[in-house]
Amino acid sequence: MDHTSDDAARRLRLRLADVEARFAAQRSTVDGIVEAARDSNADDEHDPEGATLAWERQQAAALADGADAERRELLAALDRVAAGTYGVCEACGRPIPAARLEARPAATRCVEHAR
Ligand SMILES: [Zn+2]
């Protein structure tokens, strides 16, 4: 493994740790809200507190889903590092610029082919 892919793997693992922490935090927020809703008398849909809790739970669940999707992208990128195909645009086969990979380490396409 050359120096560049070492850097890429290190960056991907750092992001992965960050994303996993975010995922765990959002999951525990969801669990906490579910528990709070169970403890309070939030059976009534018209209870304003129940509605707020439901909305907060949805937000936290959406953030957890987003973190989970990002986690899968990062894991796929680490597979590409191992396979030696990391940083190559899957559309045109040209190298993805380093600046783009720094901003989006899981990018699979160059800017031109990102859409
Ligand atoms: Zn391309």
C-alpha cells in the first residue's frame, strides 16, 4: 500500500469513527425520547408534548439514518482503498482531485460526473 492510500485509509477511518459516534448519539436520543414518551402520558395524539416528542424522535431517527448511510459509504470507500480503486472516478476512470477527496472522502465520482 503506497503512502497516498495510507493517508486515504487514515482519513476514512477518522471519518468513520466520527460518523459512528454521531450514529450512537442519535440512536440514544431516539431511545431516550421513546422512554420519555412511555413515562409521560403521551398516548393522546393531541397532547402537545407528545407531538413535540414525536417530531424530535423523527428528527433524531433521520439523523441516525443519515449517519448510517454515510457509514456504509465510508466502509465502501475503505474497500476501494484495499482494492486499489480508491480515488478513481467510476464514470470516467480519471483520478478524483485530492481537494475533492479531502472534502468528501467517500466520493466515487469526479466533480464533472457527480451529477
Ligand atoms: Zn469523472
